[in-house]
Amino acid sequence: MLELSFSKPDEIVKRLCDRLRTERLALNMTQAELAGRAGIGANTVSNLEAGRNVGFENVVRVAMALGRTRELEGLFLPKLDSIEDIRRYENSAKRVRSTRKAGNA
């Protein structure tokens, strides 16, 4: 897995856009075909591949159309390396807001 922690956001977006385009072409699909399968407009697919701002739901729709939902489902999974991490995660799932940190008024 490629470590992206030292990348700038725009660099990550560029790589993901390139991968999206490569995946679409590997499946021998036009932007219009992918758009039709995803239930979005061809301009939206074009904007995604160009890194222009589109809604997150459209990213999900394209991932679904490309059969790549498993990767998205793992995107924000918790890092649970200890029993304490599990307890903290379970307790946070019940909360609606984060706690205010000292010095942040």
C-alpha cells in the first residue's frame, strides 16, 4: 500500500484522479458509459478525473460503478491496536460531539 502521509492534498488528489482514469480505461469504458452506470453526468466524471471539486456521493457512485466499494468501505475504519483503543472507540460511537480541548475557546 502506498504511504501518502508525506504528500500534499493536491498531490493525493492528482494520483487518485490518474488512478480513476486508468481504471476506467482498463475497463474499456468511456466517460459517458461510466457516468451512465454511476447515475451521474459525463461532466461529473470528467471533473472527477481532472480533480475538480465534486460531491463525495459522486465519488462513491463512481467507485460502485467500477466495483471498488470495498476500498471505500475501509477508508475511515478505526485503528484499534489495543483494548484501550477499542474501549475509546466504543465510547466515542455513543457521542455526538467532540470534547473541547483546554485553551480552545
